[in-house]
Amino acid sequence: MEIDHDTLVAFAKTFGLFYLMAMAGLVTLYALWPSNGKRFDRAAKSVLDDEEGPCR
């Protein structure tokens, strides 16, 4: 069975879209999951806590 270019492009456009939507959904769920809130807050504040003062 020979796969031509048009078939491969149609397959990539169709299932590539579903793959991208699934990955975006998983990343959004991970970022908004309630138990990850403390971890993200700690990471955001740790950058500010390490500073000793303004750069000169």
C-alpha cells in the first residue's frame, strides 16, 4: 500500500489537531489543578526571596 502526499497531509492535519487539543487540555488541567497552587506560589516567590537588593 502506497501512501501519497495528500493522504499523509490530511492525516497530519486531522489527528495533529486532536493531538494539539489534547496536549493543551492536559497542560491547562495541570496548571489549574488545586493541589499545584502551593507549588506554583512557592516557585514564584522564591525568585523574589533570593534577591539581596537592586543591581548596581
